[in-house]
Amino acid sequence: MRVVVAGVVCLVGGCFAKPGFGNGQPPTPDVRLISKAFANSFDHLPHLASSPGMTGTTWEISAAGVEPNDLLLLIGNVDNGSDNVWGGLATLGFTQLVQQFYNGGDGQTFVAAWKIATASEPATYSGTFGDGIASAAATIALVGITDYDDALTSPVTDSIAAVEPGFAGTMPSTATSPGVTTRASDSLLIWATGSDWLGSEGGSNTFDAPAGFTSLVTLGDRGNNQFDWSSEQIAYRVQPAAGASGEIHGTLTGTVPGTPWDMVLVVPPDMQHAL
């Protein structure tokens, strides 16, 4: 992972230290968006927008910006599907954390997987959609994290996924997680959500991240806040003390009803390099 050569910054009027430096604590994990991918419907609705390599049968996302030793998180959401619709992840070196199909009205499948980047990553990550695909309206985000604990067998120590009950959808679409319990102080919490939208083509929504979280990416399957059937949000925060996070919830306010999913992932800091 990246090496920090200086932990103290001096400005006119004084100096300050980055949190975690010089106090025996590890630096907190740093998170960034690397790339995103999308495609709106390929079935009975007009196909209007997609990023390179996204089709009715395949998915693809750019690896431009990936650096060696990055902890990569791939988080995706596709209309319809099954518990094995996101194909090719293991072949690409990703370890799956969750892949879940749920019937929020007409079916949706969300996925999260991780890998540690090497010096010879491909230009793109891609795969073929498996059983149950229909519209293939999808959103994907690739996230990079540094200053994680690379001594752990899995740098993502905890994950929890939830789906709101019901088939009729709600307006707004509120995703609620019971939260997680972190085992180390200054752990990074990644919260992701999406929705199975239950309306006509060309809907749109706004995104409200959970309290205390910073939004990293918001995306509909048309590449902006518009969607036919799918959208996605990822947000994050650092939890200073180990223990229960408490309930976490955010809102997707759409022009049509939706049934949301959400997940919370925990990434502890680099305990091997406390400074």
C-alpha cells in the first residue's frame, strides 16, 4: 500500500498532524472512486445509454486508475437476475462477499466482491451475466482503498446485507441496515444501496446518504440520476471507536415506487503500521 513520507503539514501560522500520525495509531483507510459503469434496459424499452462493454449479456468496468496493492471493491446492481447472475468474478481474482437476488416487484440482484490489485491488472474487468437476466439494466462502481490491514486473510472483516420487505415498493425508497460491530478503532464503513424501481421508463431519483456518511458515487442505469429499473449509491465514514455502529439508513427518492437493498462493509485500518 502507499507509503506516507510525512505526517506533519506546516502552514503559515502553525503545523498540524494528520489524524493517526505520531500518536501510535494507524492511519485511517483512504477511499476513492476509480470508475463506474452503467446500461439502461435491453429488453422491451428503448436502449438509450451504456458505458463501454455493457450489453444485454455482458458487463464491463474500467480498471484505469487502479494502483498496485489497492484494495478493490466491486459493487453492482442489475435488474432481474439470480444468485449467480454476476459471472466471472472469481476468474478475475475477486472474492465474493455477497450476491443476492430478491423479488422486490420484478426481481433485482446486487453484488459485492473484493481483490488486492497487483502490478499487472487488466485494462478492464468484465464478465458474462448468468441465469435470470432480462432487461440487464445495471449499475457498477469500482472503489479503491488504501491504508487497510493487509495482514488479514480478508481485509473486509464484516459485511451485512438487507432487503426491505414488500413487493409494491414505497415512495421514497428507504434502505435500513441494523448496522455492524467493528473490531478496531478507525475502521472504514462502506454503505451501499440500490433499488428495484417499479415504474415506467425514464424515472429519476435523488440520493440521501446516511447521517455522518459522505457520498462517494450516485448512479442510475442511464449514467446519471435517471433510470429505467436500477440505481446505486455508495457512501462511507470512519468509525472512531470499536463497537456497534447502530442503525444505518438512507433514502432514494424516486419518481416511481421502489424496493431497496443495502449493505454495510467493514475495512479495518492498517494495524501493522501504526505511527
